[in-house]
Amino acid sequence: MKQVNLYEAKTHLSALVEEAAAGGEIIIAKNGKPYARLVAIPEAAKRPPRQFGQWGRDYGWQAPEVFPETTPEEIALWEDGPVFPPDDP
């Protein structure tokens, strides 16, 4: 266990993080009193990297192989239809 003061921890933070990741434990002190402990995160707490397309495989959802054809009526509604339809109940 290594103890460093706050100023030294700010100055050499990257080196201290590497030391903690290698298995060390660093105590950060202010005016000689321990304030924080720098340790590595356990492997169980680390997340695996995200992979594209995992949602569908994990939840049973998949995109269809063939999408339905767009009818001429649907195209006309998209191209010529009103931006805001009337408020008829």
C-alpha cells in the first residue's frame, strides 16, 4: 500500500492509475489524513465491449428479409397529402 499526498496524486495521476491497475493500492491523503483509495476495478465489474446488432439476436427480433412493396396510393399520400391532416373526429 502506497500513500501519496493530494498534490502528488494530481501531478502523477496517470502513473498512479497504471500502478493501481497492475494490482497496487494507493491511498491519497490530504494534510497526512487518508481521503481516498485508488484500486483497480475487479474484472467482474468491467463490461464487455458493445457489438453492433446484439439487440435483435438477444431479444428474438430480426429485420424481415423482404419488405412489402409500396403501393401507388401510399406514394400519393406521402407526396401529395397534407402536412397536417384535418381534425375530423
